[in-house]
Amino acid sequence: MPLFEYKGLDKQGRNKRGNMDADSIKVARTRLKKDGIFVIEIHNKSKKLKNKGNNKKNANSTVPVADLAMMTRQLSTLLKANIPLVDSLNAVAEQVENSILAEIISHAKNAVNEGGALSKSFAKYPKVFNKIYVSMVEAGEMSGTLDVILIRLAEFTEAQNELNSRIKSAMIYPILMLVLSGAMLSGLFIFVIPKITAIFDSAPDLELPMLSQIVISISEYMVNYWHILLASGVASIFIFRNWKNTDKGRVSFDRLTLKTPVVGKLARLIAVSRFARTLSTLLQGGVPMLTAMGIVRNVVNNEVLAVALDNARDNISEGESISGPLKKSGEFPPILIHMINIGEKTGELENLLEQVSESFDFQVKNAVDGLTSILEPVMLVVMGIVIGVIVFAIMIPIFDMTNIAN
């Protein structure tokens, strides 16, 4: 069924806009008129998107996490009110403002109307609905608790988005400082220092200190071979990315990351927090343990930790515990192992994981805030020292020239 996008005015003269499924544009106008909306503009969005080739593009498109979480909450609310799934999807498709998401929901509604499963429809769009989302929707459909599952999914999506936003915000400042510092130092060495040191040629008897010679040599090298430095930098990044994408390289890099002071602790906290929250959400959603463990190994985004989770999954398939392999790996905090061990014995694993995930989220927040507060003064001090050394290296010969002249 085509999806129409409309703009209009209600009886109070307020602007109204949205999406609507209808057999034709005439039917859409009639329905809107009955709802008391005077149509100003209406067009067939499905046809427009199809003409642009977006049906194929949607499979590789992404949508903002906030839009996905809002859509999930709206769908859950409608289902909780005992509105049939097809009608709920239709209402959500009309309400969603994101055109890509509206089109995807419309396609899902048509598939469900024809007897298909909602989870299978969502699985066609892996960039929008990840494995966690699809698995939980599938579990909700099988258990008849889709409305409850969707609420948990919305909360989980919002929590993950908040965590990712906090980490990205913390990284913006140091990255910006590094870029600006690199640009400023490059400008000093390439443009400023050569002009200042040119005056040293007028004093052939001047003996330059070692520090001045080093700074001038660096400047000359950057001026004469900047293209080689640039090419080397690009090549290094290319080689590093290729190495990191290999199995051996990924494991080595992730192991090095975990052992790095400060950064390693933060990376471990983030990975463990994601693991605990994701596993708790999946188990509460009715996803089988083996399936859930197969999903969460990709969430930690660290191959060293993922290997430990694979070993734990093998243990589960043999009827053993999860906590044993995790403890043996030495990569997971003792409190997490302890809580998992208790959860396995008491049958409250998902609830205990949720509690421990909240604890780790709090630790991540404190660690990120602490790292941000430390990085700012440290980077300023380092930049001050570097610039001070450069100025000192240039000013000493100038003072010597003045003394010689006198």
C-alpha cells in the first residue's frame, strides 16, 4: 500500500504534517478530510523513494538512535493498548518523521499484513535494526509479549545511546586539541622558524646551541620533505588499518588497548558495561542463553574479551556455568564474576546483571569525567612546554648575536 506524506491545517488553523497509508491519493484526501484536516500538500512518498532507488538503499541506511527509540516506544504503547500489530505499524508509519524509518515501517506493515513475521521484516535492514533488536522482537513474537519487549528495547537503546554520546563528547576535546596543536606546530616549523632563522646566516661565526640545531633541522626537514611526511602518514594509517582488520592484528591491538594505562581501564569498563546490560536485556526478553551469548560477544567490541565469552558459550552448551571461563580469562572484574555466579545459582541472572550494569555505567561516567578533567590541563601543559622549548631554542642565538654585535 502506498505511503503518502501530507501537510495541512486542522480546524483551529494549526499546522499538521505526517504520513498515511492509503490505496490512492484520493482515499488519503478523503480520510484526512474526515479527520478535520484541510490538505495543503500531499504526495506519494513510496513512489518518490522508489524512483530514487531507496528501496535498495534502505537496507544499508541508518537512522538516528533517538528516532528508533521513539518509534519503539510508540509501537509498544499501541500494542499495550490492544491495538492489532498491523494497525499499530500503520499508525507509527504515519507518525514517524524520519522518511527512511517511515518507509521501513510501512514495508514491515505490508509484510505482516501478508502473514510474515515482524522480526524477519526488520532483519532486512541490519543497519537500522541490529541483531539484538531483531532477536528480542522475535522472542517477543514467540512469547506473545511484544509490547513488553519493545519497552525494554527502547530503554536499552536509549541507555546505549547515552553511553556512546558521553564517550564521544569526552573524545571531542582531546581530538580537537591534537588537530589544532598539530596544525599550529606545523605552521611554526614550516613558515615561522625558517624566516626567523634566516637572520642567523648573517652571522657565520655564531655557534648555535644543540637545542637550536635540532629545532632548525626539524624545520628544514619539514620544509623540504613535507610531501614525504604527508605520504608516510597516509601510508602508515593505511597499513595500520589493514593490520588491525586482520584476526591477529585485532587481537594484538585489543590486548594492547586493555593494558594501556587509564585508557585500558576505561575500555574494559565500557566493554563490561555493554556486556552486562545487553545480556540482561536479551535474557529478560526471552532470548535463549546460547543465542544471547552469541550476540553479546560482538557488543563488547574487543576480541580478547570476545574469546572469553566464546569459551563461556561453549561451557554453557556442555551444561556448565558461565562464570568459570570468564574468571579463568582474568579479563573480567571479580564483582561481575561473583554476581554471575550468584545469578546462576539463584536463577536471578538477568536481574543481577542489570544491577551490575548500572554500577558499571556509573563507573564509566566517573572515569570519562575524570579523564576529561585530566586531559585538558595535561594537554595545555604539554603544548606550553613544546612551544616554550621552540621559543627558547630560537631566542638563545638571537641573544648571542646581540652580544657579539656589542
